[in-house]
Amino acid sequence: MEKGTVISIANQKGGVGKTTITHNLAGALSEIGKVLMIDLDPQASLTIASGIEPMTINKSIADMMRERKADALDYIVSLNANLDLIPSIIDLAHVELEMLTKPSRELILKRALRTAENEYDYILIDCPPQLSVLTVNALSAADYVIIPIKTDYLAMRGLEQLKRTIQEISDLINPNLKILGVVASIYETTVNSDQLILQILKEEERVISVIPKRAVLKSATSQEKTIVDFAPKDQVSGLFRSFAELIEEERKNNGKN
């Protein structure tokens, strides 16, 4: 099996749809291959959306990031035949502070994923909403970054700062890191300002998907399901499947199939 593709879903701003995109993209990709999700956010939203109660977890990403020689395969919760999760808990916030004193702290996650990369076609990392040592770990371990951006002015203003951080990590730590593209998220099709921001994004960035604001996405999350499982024939499921196919095509073009 070829080495899996690691994708970090990152933005330093909260409320831009990172977890929704990670969860539902993983669901769509799991129809193509074997997928591991990693919840790297102490808020544990991805864990909860996946039907896992953080307080009941025996092993979590917090435990993994504490261990000097951790193997990610020891921390996995299986969700279905093709979709697994490394869950998070609030204690990850304390672990993050501990990490600041460790040598090579930006490479802890990368080292832990060495075995897992040979077991999965895709590893998706849901990053916390800040440019922290956890986010730096996610970017240091990734082949690609997907940047979700809410279609409003303030969300767009933070994009350049994030791109500079990604470039610094590419220059100093992970030369293989590439921005796969931007996802316009929580897009309100009838709002003029959203339409204008989307137009600007398409002119300035590689927009790889547009995910509209839809009640069905909230309904799927409340049922602890991905959209492709909850409403397989819905238009939004089609959008996520097209998104997954684009990523699979990118993978093939880069010799990973």
C-alpha cells in the first residue's frame, strides 16, 4: 500500500466550518478508501460529532501527544469499516502547554503517524482555531492544507496571515507542505455580501469547494452522522463527494494511488 495522504484542515479563526468540513469530507472519502480522522482541538467537536463522548475515552490524542514514542494506531476508535478516529478531550489544552518545553515539539504528531500513514489512504486532521503548537504539529505532519473560509469580510482578512505561517512551516520544517485550496464555507447563496466575497475568493485563490449553509448539515451532526450517511441523495452530499473526488484526483496526479 502507498503511503497515505495527510491533510490538515486549518484556520486560526473559529466558526469557519473546520469540523463540519473534516467530518463530512472524511465520510465522502471513506467511500473511496480507508480514512483516519484526528481531532486535534481540545473542544473535541469532531469527537462529539462522531458519536463519541469525550469523558468516556480511555485513550485520546492528549495521551498520544504526551508519549515520546507514541504510535497513532494505539489510540484509534473504529467508527465503521473504512472510517476511524483518534478522539480528543479537554485535557489536550494542558498537554499543549507541556509540549512547549519539549525538544522538536513541532514534530510530535508527525512521528506518531509513521505507522498509520501505511494503513490509511487519507488522514484528516481537524486543527484548533489558533496558530498554536498543535496547529504547527498538524502542518508539520501534513502533505496538504485545506483552508475553510466563511464568506464574510473579517474571515477573509485573516487568510494572508495563515498563508504566511504555512509558508514558514514549509520553508523551515516541512518542505512537502502545499495548500490544496480554499473552501468557501457556510455560504449563504441569497446574501449579496456572501456572493461578493465568494467572487473575490475565486479571483484570488484556488477555491476547491463551496459548502452552503444548510439545515441538513446541522441535522446530520445532531444525529452524529456524516452527511453522506445521513442524507446520501441530498445536494450537499453530492458536493462533498465531488470534493472527495477532486482530492482523490490530486492524489493520483502526485503518484499516490
